[in-house]
Amino acid sequence: MFGMRALGCGLRWWFNSIHMNAQKIPLSLFDYHLPLSLIAQSPQEPRDYSRLMILDRETGVRQHKHFFDIQDELKAGDVLVINQTKVFRARLHAQTKEGVIVEIFLLRDFVTHWQTLIRPGKKVKEGDHLFFGESQIKASVLHKHTDGIVDVCFDCSSTEVLAYANQFGEVPVPPYIHAQPDPDRYQTVYADKTGSVAAPTAGFHFTSELLEAISKKGVEIVPITLHVGIGTFRPIHTEFIEDHVMHAEWVEVNPSATQIIMKAKQEGRRVIAVGTTSLRTLEGVAKMFDGTLPTEGFSGDINLYICPGFKFQIVDVLLTNFHLPKSSLLVLVSAFAGRGHILAAYREAIDQGYRFFSFGDAMLITKTDSDH
């Protein structure tokens, strides 16, 4: 009898497991083939000469323009939200007491310690000391997490660590970019608040002159901050997209920004997010405050992961680049515009020779009822 009950419980668990997984979305549905020749290795010059695909997320209709044409897609009363974070030279090299050279990727400053990635990680253990070139800076390994994150404590202030990094560190470009770029070109023209280990690349296409022209048209340009960390670029390794977990990233939306954005929402004007980081900031804060942005502003951590089924509360239009297969960013834009529309747009972009990823071309995802 006991054996039959156990068998029954086992079968119920098995059927429930199948049913639960049947409701989930396989990561494999967010894959596509990209010729390596279309991965942009350097930025477009001038910035606003990148190509721009305009995608209607309601109909799937696509148009092909250049980025400088974006001012024709904007209108007086629109609110353009930009992420003003600034990338620092977060990739350093250090030496262990035994003379082993390791690469240290600074991720985030927690005041008492830094969150890092160390390669090769197996060459260091908790309690090891790390020495940085001819400088007097030293660090000790506090804790190695199971997800590869390593907590490191420096023997100096965060200000001194950043000063050393900005003098001797390298720009932490993605692995698909094979050469170190000009550090100024791995920043937006409006980068202001240091703290990111990767750039909010949708903003690369704006020039100061283009932003001025957009502003003169009556578009309100509103800065917010999300310091891009490992959460943005860490790949999805789970079989189903819902099982992926985002790392937290620090954001700030000041009171002026929240009031401008919420006034636009109340008046039926469009809120346009420049990049997935701006979108996740606005939607992440809104999710914490019942679909609105608090008048007093917000600063703190968010770890919002957006996948199909998410209800967008704030953002009407998204400006973004073309993202890696099976990435959380591709999942996000699929949630915003529909997976079918996105993958069809990507296929057409490939056919037309668009440039992909960080230094690549742009896509403006809009919808008919929010247009002119």
C-alpha cells in the first residue's frame, strides 16, 4: 500500500512538473543566427549616421532610416528619458603573492568591499592578497560566491580605487569587440555619473547637436541613472526564460524626473525610453509603487527582469540596439513588441546588412496609436 501511495505521489509530481514547464517559455525560442561580419567592431562616425529601423509593435510594419531622422519621429510634448551613467575603466590586472597574474573586473562598490569577477578564478582563494602593479594599492579576497562573483576588500578608499582604475584600467568592452575602443566613444555624449561597467549603448547614436535640435522641437529630455552591472549583460543559462534571475543594479530617478514623466502620462503624452536600462529603471520603480513613480523620486536597487506577459506601466516607445541571441535584452524587447515582430525585424536587419550589438545600429519601437 505504501509503495502504491509513493508511486501515486511520484506520478502526480511528474505530471505537475510537465504541466508547469508547459506554461513556461523555452529560451530556444529567442535564438537567431547572425553572421559574424555583422557584429560591429567600431562605432559609426558620425554618431548619428547609424541606421535606424522603426518598428511598429502593433502591426509589425518596419521602416528604414538613419538615426539623424529620429527627430522626425518625435513631437512636441514627448518625454525622452536618457540614462546618464558613465562607464569607468573597470578591468584591472593584479598579481598574487605567488606571482600569478589575474584579471579583476570591478563590478560594484559596496563601501565595505567591491563586488568583482576574477579570471582565472581558480587561481585565487579566500584570504589571498592581490597586488596592483607598482602602486601601493593592495586588496584581499573576502568571499567567493557560487555564481562566480568575488568580494574583494581594498586597503584604500573607493575614490583611490577609481582613480587608479581610471589611470591604469581598461574599458570593459564586451568579448565580441576585439580591440580596445577610444574610451570617449564607449560613452554617451551626456554621460555624467560614474558607476557603470558597460555602456547604455542605445544612447551612443546621439550627438550634442541632435539633442539640441530635439529639445528645440519641444521634446523634454529627462536624465535618470542606472549603473549598468552584471545584471544587464549576464547571459541566460536556464532552459526556460522565466527561471533566469537578474542581479540588482543601482538606479536613481530624481523628483523632477518623476514629476515630468508622470505629468506626461496623465496628459497622454509619450514617454520614450532611450535604451533598455532607462526602460527597466522606470518600469522597475513603477512596479514597486503600484504602477506610478513617486513624487519624491527614488534611489536604490532594482532587479527587474522583463519577459513576455509583463505589463508596461510607463514606457510607450523604446529606442534600443540589436541584441544578442538568447539574452535577457532580447527577451525584454520581445516582451515590449512581441517575439514574432522582433525576430522578423531581426531577420530583415540581417538581410539588409544592419550592424549589430553595442556599436551597431538602432531600432525605434513605437506603436500606431502613440504616433503623430
